[in-house]
Amino acid sequence: MSKQRPRKTIFPSAQEDARHAGLKAETDYLKSTSYRLAFQDPDFLLKDELRPVRLQLELLKPELALQEKGIETAVVVFGSARVLDPEAAAARLEAARAELRRDEGNRELQVNFKKAERAAAASRYYQEARKLGNLIGRHSDNHHMVVMTGGGPGIMEAANRGAHESGGLTIGMNIVLPHEQYPNPYITPELNFQFHYFAIRKMHLLMRAKCLVAFPGGFGTLDELFETLTLIQTGKIRRIPVLLFGRDFWERVINFQALVDEGTISAADLTLFRFVETAEEAWEFIHVNGKNETD
């Protein structure tokens, strides 16, 4: 017979009150929504006026779950949800090539073929993110340096996949969107979280961050990257390594030197990040930096 855990207070638990309230609600005249316990009334909790409470709940739920798992630090990987794995990219390219052969003068098919070529070239980032996730996962003790992503497809899937294949825990911080962002299947199920608020999601992506690795991406990746750089630059968070994967992409998309030349950032701000080109190079920097912090 198992021992019951000692009660922490003399008050009944919320679960007990909920059960008692449920028994009473079977009486017809008590079935009005006004008689529901506040925390059991979804219509009440979803009111606009309850947004501050929902923000707090969304902050607390993942935090308590991560504390229960004893997870202390994470390597956070950002990147596009649209990057394909090499097999899918190769299949798309072959299909586009076959269509173009049947009608080489078709302007739309030419554009589609060029897009498929770019997607095939970009698929190397999926491969590298998967390798990096695997390297981190193999060296993680499931409390430190756990792979954490935004939980979606593309680069996020690749990093979660690599960590999953290594046998390590892997975290996903998913966001509710109308047309995109379904959680990938490589996230540890009990560490698969869903958010309504971008702000709380981004906060969780940084709360345990030991390092941030930003792969090529779009508005979401740029938003997450620049918020992190701003927080470091202004001293709102302690400095962590920020690795930009793929110098060619990042220097085509953002002219960092122009920001220095215009005086909108200082030359020293360029030291807040560094470029890497391979999973091995990124892991070596993360590993060495992690050792230096514990020495």
C-alpha cells in the first residue's frame, strides 16, 4: 500500500473542490455558468479582460513542466519552417524539372524550377541543423544543453530530429497560427508546448538559453534574432553566444556593416554574434564556451 503524500495546507486542493463542484452541478438549478468555479469556466477565462491572467498561465505552465524535468539549460535553434529535408527537396526539384521538360517555354514552370533549385540548395541547412541537434543531444545529460526549438517544421524539425535520434530530450515551443506551425513529431511529448502569445513564447525560448543558433529564416527568425541581440546589447539579459549559420545568407539579407557606417549600432556590436558554416564548427564553439563557463 503506497504512502499518501502529506498535505501541504489545511485547505482542500483545487482538484477536490472541482470534484465537489461537479457533483453539485448535476442539480438543474445549479447548471448556470455563473455557478461554475472560475478556473473551470472556459467562457470566463477566455474573456478579453482575462488576458493578464492567461499571460501568466502561459508563462507558468511550461516553466513548471521544465522545472519538474530538472531541465536547466538549452541550446536554442531558430530557423525557417519552410526549409525542406534533402529527400523532399530533391523530389520537388525532379518533379519541377520533369514539368519544365514538357513545356520549356512556360514562364510559370521556369519560375517553379528556379524555386525548386533554391529549395534544394537550402536543404543543406536542414541537414546541418539535424547534425547539430544530434551532436548536442549526444553530449547532453538531459538537464543541461537540451535542444529547444520553436517546435515547427523545417529547421526546427531538423534540430529536434537530430536530438531525438541521439536519444536525448528535445523541447518544442509551438505557436498557434492560422495556416502554419504544426508541431513536428520529434519533440519529447511531455516537452511539447503550445503558445497563444508570441511574447511569452519568445521569453521561454531565452529563459534557459545557453546559446542561440540562428539558421536562415524569414520574418519570425529575424524577429527572434533581433530581439535577442537587442536584449544582449542593452544588458537586459546576460550575454550568450549567438551563432549565425551561413555567412552568405546573413550578409546578403542584413548589411550589418552599413548599420555601423550609419552610426545606428557601434562596431563593438558586431562582436555580439559570429558566423558558422557547419554543425561541427557550431558544436565546437558551444562545447568550448560551455566548458569555459564551468571552469
